[in-house]
Amino acid sequence: MSQTMKEFLAMGGYAPYVWSSYGLALLLLLVLLVASVAGLRSRERTLAALEAANPRRRRRKADAAGGDGGEGAAMLPMTGGRGKGGQNDATDADAGGGE
Amino acid sequence: MHRFANPARFLRLATIILPWAALLSVGLFIAGLWLALFNSPGDYQQGDTVRIMYIHVPAAWMSMFTYSSMAVAAACALVWRHPLAEVYARAAAPIGAGFTLLCLVTGSLWGEPMWGTWWVWDARLTSVLILFFLYLGFMALVNAFDDPVRANRAGSILLLVGAVNVPIIKFSVDWWNTLHQPASVFRMGGPTIHPDMLWPLLLMALAFQTYFVAVVILRMRAELADAKIQTLRMARASAQG
Amino acid sequence: MMTRKKRRLYLLGIAMLGLGTATALTLSAFEENVAYFFSPSDLQAKPPGDRLIRVGGLVEAGSVSKQGDGITTDFVIADHAATVRVTFSGALPDLFREGQGVLAEGRMRPDGVFQAREILAKHDENYMPKEVADALKKSGQFRPEAPGSKPAAGNGGV
């Protein structure tokens, strides 16, 4: 190993502090990214399976896959408020209703 | 206000932004790390430990930015019932908690060699630790209810109550005697950092910011898919029952 | 519809204002407990007795002296108005040097010397390469700890 490389890695004698900071940052950002991607993938799989098992939803699944959001509002599952119907106060209805 | 409330419209926009944010983040991290590790001077007092700043300070900024944006989303959710606001808050919370943890740990790793201690209970360090607990509390709270409407409402209220902590963190170093030094960048009278050190810091901050945008989009898509799954399951249960 | 949203907005505004005021009042009531250390001027104004306290200020230039035992260091902590003599036995942090910020935890001895059991270094908000600092020192423009470098400091600390 060359002298400059050794000097660089030594970080003026503070190598453990500097390198563990960068190492931890890398680890945390990667773990968060991988976990987020994995979470999205597994939910998309579950969703696809559910929609395949539910014939009434098939048409909409095709819409979603086609990237056209025209029907999206009808699917709006947000916060479960609509699904539960009548749990929210009247104003909630206008949240997605403008489309 | 509700132009992007339609999840389909949001998803279309997000699909366009995601690859750009990801690409930009990778580029900024490469440039930022190059400057931070290879092409910037050591500090006249702190030597090479100043390089911890290029992780510590962006993480600290992002921890406060993320929380502030979640609090704004909470206000939009409570006042206008914006349906994506709560999705955003849920998606951003783990990222914000991660940034706060990174800020605390790298601060500790910087404090030990320079200050001579891993931790002190001064106003700055304590208020950032409270921020970390606010993130954890929010995540626990929104998962504690069976009813997502009540869960999100409780979460939004917690976010707004906790928002008083943000100015306390920012100004703690000015209002009270703290071991932590005052602000060097966002201060009256301009930065007190030499440009050779300010550039890597700003690049790393932008890298963190674009990373956040990319990951929060991924997580929002997961949250939206999750909500759809709940609706489908409920519809199926009621159809069978 | 609008009136309900407006009402929620006002309600939220008032709630946040109330919360902010309550927090500000609480924090100002506990001001002394929130402060992590006292300045030498604070100690002069309010003698602490033999409580365990922290004193913060600048290490006075030329005041540092190593004692014969090799581990005891005597020095003076100063702010712009007052000074405290400190004695400490142990390892000093890397950043401890004359003219720089320092924080000592310990008790005031009856003879007026502060017996420190822990010393922490405190650095300021200035970051620059060594060459720049040397050039500034040469041209006489180097005043990192000059009064006003921390304008909002409550009671004249570092």
C-alpha cells in the first residue's frame, strides 16, 4: 500500500471515528432503500394475487397495469375512510370528489 | 389543492420523478463523497474529523426537513382532509427516523474525539433525541389503531404537537448555553465555513435530499398498495359474508 | 363546505398558537435548568456554593500550566468580564488549547479554585483549512472568538 493511501486511510489518526461514520451512513441508507423496495414488491405481489382472485376487479387491474389512471379515483382506498362508508364527516367526501 | 389528491395522478407523476431522483442522488453522492473524502482540506482545529460533518450535518438538516414536511402534511390532512397527506407522513416517518439516528450516532462519533465525550444532555442534543422519539412515537401510534382513519388522525395530532420541537432544535444553540456550537451555514451574516468545505457539504445535502425523494416515492407507492389490499380484503370478506 | 374547512383551519391555528406559547413559557421558566453551563460572570453574580456545576468559557491565553505530577493541569477560564481558576487531573480532550472554548464540570473549592473532574472542549462555528487560518493570523484578521461571533449568546458564554 502506498504511503498516500495509508495516510488517507488513517484520517489524521481519527480513522475509527471518520470511517465508522461513513460506514454507518452507507449501511443505513442502503438498508432503508432495500427495505423500501422489498416492501413495495411484496405488496404489489399480494395485490396482484388478490386482484386475480377477485374476478370483479379484473378490469380495473388491467387499467392500473396500463398506467391509465382514469379509473384510479374509483379505487381510492385512502385511509379506509370510504371503504367504511359514513364514518367520516360530510366534508371528507369532497377530498377526492373533485375529479 | 386536490389536484394531486387522486392517487392515480400522483402515481403517474411519481413514476416520472422516481428515476430522475434516483439518478441525481447517485450522481450527487459520487460528487459529494469525492469532495468530502479526497478533495477537501482538513479543519485548522479539528483536522480530518471535520469530514464527519459531511454526513452529520446533511442528516441533521434532513431530520428536521422531514419532520417539518410531515407536520405540514398533518395540517393538510386535518384541515383539508387531503388523502395523500397521511400517506406521505406514514411513508416519510421511517426515513426521517433513520436520518435522525444517523445524525445522533455520527454526532457521537465526532463528539468523542473533539469534545471529549460521546454524549451530553445539553439543549441541542436532548432536543434532537426528542425528535427521534417523536418519529418512533408517530410510527407506533399509527400502527396501534385498527381503524386507519383514527390512526391517521391521532398521528397527525402528534405530529403537530411535536412540531414545537423543530424551532427549539434550530435555536437551542442560540437561546441557551450548549456544548454544541452555533449554526455555521444558515445564520445571520452568512456561512462561517470556508468554501472548500461548504461545497462538499452542500453536495452531500442535495444527495441526501434526492435520496429522500426517491425513497419516499417508493414508500408512498407501498402505502397506497397496502391501502388497496385492505380495501380488496374487506370487499371480499363482505362479499363472502 | 368552505366554512367547515375554515373553521378547522382557525381551530388548528389557535391550538398551535396556544401550544407554542405554553412551550415558550415553560422553557423560559426553566431557563437555568436548560442551560448546560455557567459563564464565569454568572458565577460571580450568583456564587454556586459547593454544588456540582459546569463552567464554560475560553481558556485564557498563557494561563495553562502543567504541574509536577504530570497529570494535573491548571488554567484560567475567562469570558469578557470575569475569570475562574481551574485545576484538573486527567487527560484533556484533543481540542483543548489556549484561546479555545472549554467546559469544566466540578465544584468550587473554598479557596476559590474550581476543582474540575471532567473537561470538555467546545469548538466554535468557524471551519477553515489550516493554510487559510495561518494566512488570516499573519494578516491580523483572525478573530474566531471575537465578541459578536456568537451574537445571540444568552449570558456572555462562549
